[in-house]
Amino acid sequence: MSTALLLSLAGLALLDSTSLGTLFIPVWLLLSPSRFNAGKVLVYLTTIAVFYFGVGLLVVLGAGTLFSAAGEALDGEAALWVQLVLGIGLFALSFRFDPKRRKGDGGVGRWKERAGARSSARWMVGLALLAGLVEVATMLPYLGAIGMLTTSGLDGAAVVALLAGYCAVMVVPALALLGARVMARARVEPLLERMNAWVSKKAGGATGWVLAIVGFLVARDAAARLWFPEAFGV
């Protein structure tokens, strides 16, 4: 297990920590003075982390089966070339998502309404699952991380452990905000308000940045293992 792989996974996990389900909705929950409950926010964050972990296991198993069926065609160096092309393609695609050409708020308003609709623990679980399901088709950082793990040559136990660690890191920023909200509400609320304003203004054009960063990290990981394996410890 290389340091380069761990750093790439950590970077993707932190990028994933800024998604709709892992940051935007938690911020709205923390800003609700009448419905705020630390325990229920924890239920939400735990649910979405477990959901991501379950989806990751399913994707890894499916990718492993696909690679086995493909045989030597996707073994070793060939698989890394596929990963490199995919990363470059995602980076190039990001330029099509120019915020100046995109209108609307990306559905932010509807999600704010859902986040403030109810406050029961059951609703928190349902909200987390709904957010996770909506993000399945666009969880590009997570899919990039899974692609790296699939071509890393690590055994099953290591892959499962790294997936679990990824999902834990993914909710750390929201957990930190929750802790700050509980311990110092007056100080942290202005920060939450600024984050809310930024989300409302920028969410519609965030896809391009996500594509660019994921594409870069995925391509960089493949290039390192193709051309500089010793220098990167892979």
C-alpha cells in the first residue's frame, strides 16, 4: 500500500465531503434553530456513510467480476492505461461545465425544503438514503477512488478497510461543524450562513470542478504507476 495511493484516496474523500449529501444538507440541518438535534444529525451522517460504504462494496465486487471476465486484457499495465484515459477524459469534460453557461441552482432550493421538512430520526435516515440515491450516478470522486483500488493489486481485506476509511473521512468535515455548532453556536453560525450563501450561488456550476479534480487525481495515480513506480512507492 503506497503513500501516493493513500494521499489520492484522502484527497478524493475530502472532495466527496463537499457534496450535497455530505455537506450541503448537514449545513442546512445545523442552521435550523427549531429542528436542530445533534443526535439526529449524527443519525443522518452515519446513514449516508454506511450507504456509501455499501455501494462501494457492490461496485468493487462488480468491478472485480468484470476484470476477471476480461482476463488478461485488463490486467496490469493495460488496466492502468484504461484508468489514465478515463482520468484525462474526465478532466477534459470538466471544461464543458462552465458556470457562466449554466443557469439555475442545481435543485438546491428543493433540497433545502426537504432538509427542513421534519426532524425525526426516521426522517433523517430517509433523507440520507434519498440524498445517497440521487448522488449514485454522480459520485465521481468515490468512483475514482474505487477505480484506483481495483487496479491497486491490494487484497480484499485491505480494499474493504480503505473503503471504510474513505467513508469515515468523507463525513469528518460535517462532524467537525456539528461539534462546533454544539460547543460554540454563536461563533459557528456566521460560518454556516456564509457556506449556505456560497452553496446557493455556486452549486449549479460545481460539477465542472468535481470532474476536473477527479480526472486529475485518477490520471495522476495511473501515470505514477505506469512511469514512476519506484519514485511513488507503487
